[in-house]
Amino acid sequence: MTATVWFAPWQDGPVPGAPERQVVVSVTQFAPHRPWAAVGVGLAGLALRRNWRQVEGALGLWLWTTPDLLRPRSGSVTLWRHEDDLGNFVASPEHRRIVRAYRDRGALRSATWRTDRFDPEAVQRAARSLIVRWGTSGAPSTVTDSDRF
């Protein structure tokens, strides 16, 4: 798999970021079983991004994708005020609807960690490294992997 990762521009959430703020980082990856499923999940991600400024507890997000047309992967890097905010989003009806729609169409991986300060550049570097590692570690798991840093 390719080591190239493309990130969409940063989308602010409703919570302002401050350098001294601790944040929770979540990185997700969806690897479809068939390439054409990537289109639908990508569109669903864009729809979530459009309303990101209303997601309680969110500092911001990047959507990401790889340019491999035969083995596409995509996902998000989200920054949160607290773990509870991330949990509330994951349990939200909109997110659950998307997960249910694509659950059997690919493999999902996720990783969550806490940083001592709000540093989007450092978070994106760490996320890119993780995404590349996931892409070179063989076939993704069919269950969610929770890698904690």
C-alpha cells in the first residue's frame, strides 16, 4: 500500500483550540472490501464535516484518504475536549447510521490518545505515521483495533 496520505483542510469545531489545552485525539481508518464502497463512505464523511462546527466538544478534524484506487483507505483525525465528547459523538444517531450502513463493507481501525497540548501540526504528523503503518501492516482487521499511544 502507498505511503501517500492526503488530508483535507482543517475544519474547526465549536471548541476553540489553545496551546495549553490537553486534547483527545482519535484517528479512524476505513478500508473497504471492494473499492467502490469508498465513494459512499467518503461522501458520508464529507456530510459529517459540513456540520462539524455543531459537534459538541469537538476542537476540529481532518478527513484523509490514500490515492490507491484498487485498495483505497480513508478516515478522519479528530481532536476533542474530553473522552466523553468523543464517546457522545460515536453514540450519536448520525454516526451510528453511517457505521451501520458500512459495517459489512470494509474493515475499521481506530486509535485514541491524549496530548498534553493543542498542537495540530504534531497531531497530524503522528496521525500520518500511524496511517502509513496501518497501510503497511498487511490486511486490516475485520474488527476495530484500538491502538493506544
